[in-house]
Amino acid sequence: MASQLKVDTLTGVTTAGSIDVTGEGNSTTTNLQQGLSKSWVCLKGSDTFAVRDSFNTTSATDNGVGDYTTTRSNALANGDYATSGICSATGGGNPHYNFIVENSENSGTKIRTTTALRTYILNARDSESTNDAPDYSMTFMGDLA
């Protein structure tokens, strides 16, 4: 018979904000908080720019063709968080898009902070020009501040 556990809050015994989960094979543990996405966003990048859905995302800005900035509601602990993203292609002719996260600290313009990240969608088959993506999604992994 299957069991069902219903709770509103999980709290660690040793440390309130730290819960370990036994992994597959029962030989390792994973920290539950470390495995959760701290923020994600799904954008409509072409036609009328819009946030389709999000979690811990305050806003998104269309800076120009294929150039987007997303801003988190709650800051991450530092700028060394991991990101993962995907976008859909537009047009015919077998387009091939690269999703680029830019960290341009040398230019004096910081575009990767604890609350914001600027990204570019490049068309590798078209001299790497930027292109709007009809669907664009990102997730952010790291520690919250």
C-alpha cells in the first residue's frame, strides 16, 4: 500500500534549513536545498516580448534583438551561480541558435550580478548575429543570499 505524507513545512533536525535526502542506491545523500532551482523564467522573445511564467523573477527586459536581462526577486549569495537555458529558433533555412550568457566584467558593465543576468541569443549560421527567440527559458542554481 502506498503512503502519503502531507506537511506544510520541512525543517532539518540539526540545522533548520538543511535536509539531506538519500539518493538512488542508498549509498549517497543529496542536500535538498542545493538541488532546488532558486529561480527560473520562461519568456516570449519575439512579437510582443513578455514573461510567460516565472519563479523568483521580478522582471525581464528586452534590450534589443536577441538581448535579454532577467532580474531575480531574491538575490543569490554570489555571482558564481549556475545557469541553464534553452531557446527555440525562428525562420526557415535550418537556423541554429546558440544561447550565450555574457559576463563582461572587463567592459566595465557588469551584466551578471546576484540579482540580474544579461543573455544573448546568437545565430551561429548567420555570422553570429543576435536573433529574438519565440520561446526562451532559463533556470538558476546556487545559494540564496
